[in-house]
Amino acid sequence: MHSYILKLTAQKEAALPASNGYFLFSMLCGLVRSTLLDGVFHPGDGESEKGVSIGFLRKEPFRTFVAEDLSFSPGEVAYARVAFVDDADGARFADLFQKRRGKTIRLQHALFSLSDVFRPGEHELALALTPAQIIRERPPSEAGFHFVSPTGFKRNSRQFFLPLPELVFGGLLRKWRLFLDADAWPGLEESLPQVEIHDYRIESHAVQLKNDRILRGFCGEVEYSFSSLPDAERAALSALAAFALFVGVGYKTSQGMGETLPFWRDA
């Protein structure tokens, strides 16, 4: 699993909404068209899970979400995070981006140049990890997330944007089984109701997607406690929290939503 930090430079004065993930996704789709990555960004069914997650383009650090629109002056830089479950996909993407350095691209009405891509080890959030590396021998009793872009879920065919443990960890478990190991942690979902929300500080935000479609999500910080569970299940939940760094949480993670930074605490 690989994550990368993209650096883009504004070519002229421009403004973008804070929730600009769809425009970044659309630009990247054009970049990978007719390459092996096209099937990663477009797996065939528009509702299918994708092995790529994309954050919002932003000027500030990745720790928080600022809802105000972004204004750029010529030469001003912005950054975005892109992560892949499959290592080969990530390597192809970094090589492709490197070959297109200096190319002019458009995000909505704003013009940027593709300035650089930080590979794993070149930025604190550009990482390369294996599933084995994120399964801890001594699992913590608590894990939490900085939800740094609006995060939401589909529940009973409707939008739902509260950080219930069954939705957060249940969604991550489904993605782990889809992309990494179909037989991982049998029965873990039955223990998710025992995961407790220990603390939270969140607020809701709206995200504009294609054709002016609006989805709502929450941002902020949430801590979960699973101290009552056995070590094996605590290790699984801890690994799923780390997995969120690469796949995001909830819906539309390839279009900027659900960008998540995990953290851990011992009781």
C-alpha cells in the first residue's frame, strides 16, 4: 500500500472550493486515460469500490479541514494526497506523474502545473506499508481518526453522516476483505457493537460533486475504545484504522471524501 503527495503550482489567479476532490479526481482520470491505471480509477461499475483514494487539494497542512474557498496567486502551491492499495498501481502512478511534470492541467476554472510527486519516504504522509506491518503484536485499546475531509455513508439508500463504529470499522473491514484477504477476521463484524465512542469533536459539511450533486459528511476527531475485546480483535481493529490511511472511510473516497489520519492510544 502506497501513498503519495502531489504538488501543484497555480499558473494564474484562481479560486477553488475547499471541497474540490471531484475536480482533482476528474483531472487525474484524464491523466491516466489509456494507461493500465484507467481501470483502477474506473473499475467498470461507477458504484464499485476503487483501489485508490484521493484527498482534497489544499494549501494548509493535512490535519484539519477548512471550509473556506481557496484563493491562489500565480506561483502559489497546493498539495493533495493520493493513495493506492496495490503497490504496482502506486508505482505506475508516480512514474506517470513524474513524466508529466510541468504539464498544465485544469481544475474547474483554475490552471495549475504538475510540479512534483513525493514518493514514500519523501514526505511524512507519503508512505509504503504492507498489511503485515500494520497488524500489531501488542494491540492498543483505543484508536481514533482525524477526519480531514467530509466523511459520510450510505445507510438504507440514504445519506448518513455520523461516525458510528459499525459504519467506520465495518466499511474498512469490507474493503480489507475485498482488496487484501477475503477470509480475514471471520466474525469480527459481530464484535463491532462493543466498540465504544470514547470522545469526539465533529461538525458537518457539504461537498459538491458532479452535476452539482451535494453530499454531506462530518469532519473532526473521533476516538474509539475497544478495551473489552480480546487481543486478536483489538489487533484487527488497530490494523483497520491504519488501513484507513490508504482507502479512506465511507463513500466517495476517490473524490476527496473520507480522507482520514489514524492515531492510537493505550488505556
